[in-house]
Amino acid sequence: MEKIIVIGASGQIGSELTMALRNTFGNENVFATDIKQATQDVMDSGPFQILDVLDVNAIREYLSKNKITQIYHLAAVLSGTAEKHPLKAWGINMDGLFNILELAKEIHISKVFWPSSIAVFGPTTPKVNTPQLTYTEPSTVYGISKLAGERWCEYYFNKYGLDVRSIRYPGLISYKTEAGGGTTDYAVEIYYDAIKQKRYECFLKEDAKLPMMFMDDAIESTIELMNADASKISIRSSYNLGGISFNPKEIAREIKKHIPEFEITYKPDFRQKIAESWPQSIDDSVAKKDWDCKYIYDLAKMTEVMLKEVGNKLKVKVG
């Protein structure tokens, strides 16, 4: 039986990925860790440990003690927060990855998952249907760290045979955990404000189109990639993942179908410049070919679920 650790299990992806993995591999076989407390579901359903990925000795001891065979390393400082604290973000994002790659090599971990992002792309990248292989000249600290991480993951595979797998996530949208410092966070915040106050002030322009993905599709894609036969994995840097593309005006229009009185205003901040450096849509044909990547949710279906579930969370009936 696989013994799996999720590092960064208190984050937006980590909290939901931990529960999905526990449903598959058993609660006792999926170990959740973070530098802060996790959601109640994660804390109650299986092992949880406060652990800092920068503490290499503590990580080594934990991996060995629990006979870990797979690592999902999700701990990172996201794009908006990283621009405010660039050196701290670089240290956490890069040193944490190096610790995991070195330990995985040292104690013979069978598989490692590490998330990249559309932030690896930059102003010179083709904006529409961005190819798997293209110009990657990121202009943010987060993007630079993710691009460097992709190259190191590929290096560890080529040099040491370490089975590292990665996805370039688009913006992720979830009702279970709130946003955490990213440029695409408006697409989570907008649902909360639509329900609570029937209005939202967006930090991006109305036409800032970006690739997004409902969390259920992202979790399913991650597990599919990790379950794929190694012979099918042709990309050892990070796979493009497309999801759905929309702008704030389009998501607001969809919300108004359920909450007619909803209004949106725009006050772009520093994140608008970040958004302008990213693609508007992604070509993920390589992922679909290699491991049959697929999605269930479009904007309409996602909005319906988000409004219902956020409403339940806030104890407010929508529609």
C-alpha cells in the first residue's frame, strides 16, 4: 500500500487533494502536513502534523518514520503575496522544492508531484491557445520560481531517474477553501461577495481573460496524472492544463442569472499587470494525448455549484 504525504495540506489545493487521496488510499495512508492547522475535515479524518518544508531534518525524519512512498509537495507563496515579499517567496518556493527533490532521491521515493502554474508564461508568450512548448519569460517572482522549478524537476528525472510529475495549474476555484494571495483569486471572492452584499469590486479589468478551473477538475487531473503509467509521461517539466477561460465581466453576467441585483465595479491594482502577462487560453492537447486529461465543469455549471455551496456555507439561500 502506498504511503502518501501532502506537504501544504492546509492550502486551497492541499485540503481538497488530501481528502480525495484519503478516499482512494485510505485515511491512515495519507499524511497531511503544513505550517498551520488544516481544515477540520483533514484534521479529523487522518494523520496531520505541523511541519515546515524548510526544516529538512524534520522532513527527513517524518518521511522515514512513516515509510512514505509518494510526495505531493504543494507548499508555496502565491503570485500576489510573492510580489509583496519577493525574497521570502523565492526562499520558500525554491528551497522547499530542493529539500523535497534531494530527500526523494536520498530515500528512494517512488513518485513526487509538484505544481507549476500558468505564471511561468510572460509577455512574449502567445496569449491564445498557448502551446505546451513556447516562450516562457515570466515577469513575476512566483512565475520565475515556478519556471526554475520546472527545469529542476526535469533535471532530477533526467539525472537521477526521479519520477517527478507536474501540472501548470490555471486559476483554481473552490467553495471549500477561500482564496490565498493569487492573481486569479477574484474568481473565488466574487461568489462570496455576490451572496453577502450583492456587489463586488474587482481588482482586475472587466476584459482580463484568464484560464481557470473548478477545483474538482484540478484534483481529478492531478490524481489521473499520478496514476498514469510512467511510459506515457512525455513531459517532465510540467503539463499545460487548460480548463475554461473567461473574464470578470463574463463571470459577473453568469452570476446575475442567479442573483439579478448583483453589480460589479472595477478598481484594478498591481495584479492587473500580472494578469496581462499571462495567457488567455491554454493548449492542453499533450496532456489529453498522454494521460487522457478531461474536464467536467464549464462556467455555467461551475457558477451554479459555487453559488449553491457558498450560500450553504454562509447560510444564505441563493435564487
